[in-house]
Amino acid sequence: MFMQTWVSGLRREVLWISLKFALRDFKLRKFASALTIIAIMSGLAAFTALRIASVSMEVTAKNMVERALAGEVIVYGDGLLDLSELALPDFERIPGVKRVVPLVITLGYMRGSMVLIVGAKASDLQFVVENYVAGGGFNASDEGVAVLDQVITRDKNIGVGDIVLLKPQAAKAAYPLRVVGVAYVSLEIQGMGSAAPYVIVPLREAQHMMEKEGYVTLAMLVLDKGVDPERVVEMVRGEYPNAKIFKREDILKVVTKVVSLIDTLLLAVTFIGLAVAIMGTANTIMSNVREHSREIAILRALGAKGSHVALIFILESLFYGVIGGILGVGLGVLGAFSSKDLIREMGMPAFRLQIEWGTLLVSFAVAVLVSVGSSIYPSIRASRISPVRVMKNE
């Protein structure tokens, strides 16, 4: 009687019939159905987290290019030697050079962790720090102070006002510093692609720690808008032929390539998860087809078309895809927050998550396509079931 009721409204209520099948299968085969949804959810969560992180890093790279003047040039000393401060006025006299930013850079240790020490003038902090999480920068007259990368303050439970010991790698003693600020560090230049967090100190203090008064590691040349950086590079090379010279955009291209490489590797892992979801869904639908072979035979004997039978199982897989998609997108957003810190610790620039509706909708569509696509073969098998053969076996 129940089956006859279904058949009488088959053409008008195929969706309702499919939902009945799905709900009954979910009740009778809870474990298998749950595993199918979990497979879709986990694969989609990885895909969603990756896409959010990838889009966020791309936006960050674009913002870095827009924030940094297109003609910025970075000059290192001759060979392995540091750059004398006597060269800085020569750079300032080059036509088109708006500002010269000297920096001292070295490795060091703080509370058992390796850090990248950056010495900068107080007036040049805007070229090093993107924004402050707590506190602020130091003044030109300040001594014994530091601005810390937010990564190490979180890991070591350090706050503004705390006293920390900083030991440069080449120094014999450690130096006590008072933390005046916690910041996102935007400095990404050649030779500084390190997973170590940054510690920013006054330029003179860094020179004193390294016992290299009068020398800097590099100078960043900020150019006037519209100035051709190639011309500036040629002029610098003319006066300092042995200096190592890099353009900012060349360095950002390297960062972009690294982002693309990470994206490709993670995407490969994601495809493995989606493949597991496809196989899991196909296996579940195929099992359901075998278990419902008698009911399918009755439907076909009473006039149901093969397309109606196929649609029942396609919509059943859609039911799994919708549930797995909703859960997967939600879990993926949470995973993106975790991947943000992981990617930052790999040496990539700090970035803010860009959670866009388009990304979430694409992820949800992937879940639907994966579930529906994996049910096509089992659904075709269901539509070709012979009522005579099934009843004969019964």
C-alpha cells in the first residue's frame, strides 16, 4: 500500500520520494551515511580553508605592491661587507630618490627562540611595521626598547611593558629591552624570507649590539612616483659596481611564486580528500541501489521510467552533498583561521582573512558537484535494473 501511494504520485513528487529514500537509508544505515557526510565534509573543509587562505594571501601581496612604491630599490654592501653610512648621502643625491631607509639586520635569540633583529630609525618604522596590535613605536631618543612581531608575543606570552633579553647571534652578551609595541611586520625584502619572527630595535642600538657603528646591512631607496627604477639601479651600480641591488617588485614576485607553490601543494592534498569523498559517496549510493533493487523493480513494473529511478538516487546523493557542504564550509572557515597562523610561521607575510561569499558558494558548489557526480554511475545502474530478473530471483 505504501509503495502504491508512492507510485501514484511519482511524476509529481519525485523529490519527495527521493527524500523518503534518503531519510530511510539514513535511519537504517546511520553509520554508512554518517561516514559519507564526513568524507564530503572533510574534503570540502580542506578545500574551503585552502581557497580562503589563498585568496587572502593574493590580496595581501597585491596590497603590499600598492603600499610599497613601485620603484623601491634595495642596496646591499659590496659582497659580504656591510654598507657604510657614508654611502647614504650619495643615494639621496640620485635624481628621483625620495628617501633612503637604512636598516641593520641580524639573527638573534629571545627566550630560546630564533628571531630576526631589525635595526631601524624611529622615523622609518612606517616602512617596517604594517600596523600595531598593541602599544606603538619608539622615539628617536629612546634606548633599550623594542617592537616585537605579534607571532613571538603570542607564543612566548609577552606583552607591552615586559622586559626581554635579546642576544644577537654574533654577540657575547644579551641585552635587556623593554617592549613598547606589538605589531604586524610588513618588511619582506631579499634575504629576509625567514620563519623567525621580527624584533625591531633603534638603528643605533642594533649597530652597538653588532659592534658595527657607522655601517648598515642595507638601504632601501624610496623613489618618487613615476621614476623608472631601472635608471636608479644603473646609477647606483655606476658608483658602487660591486653592490648587490634588488628591486622591490622582483622580491614580491618571489613571494608570489612561493605562495603559488604552497597553494599547489595544498591543493594536491585537497584533491586527495575530494577523491575519498567521491569514492565514499559512490559506494554508499551503490549499496543503496543493491538494497533497494526489489523496490526499484516494483516501481519499474508499475510504470516508472528509468530516468525517474535514476533521479531518486541522484537527489539522494544531493541530500548528502548539501549536508556535507554546509558542514564543510563552516569547518573550512574555522580551518582558515588556523592555517593563517601556520602560513605566517612558514615565513610568509602576515595577512588578514578575506572571507568572501563567492569563495563560500564555490566551495558549496564543489560539494554538490562531487556528491551528484559520484552518484551518476550507481544511478544509471539503478535505472537499468530489470523487474523480471529481480522478481525471478525473489
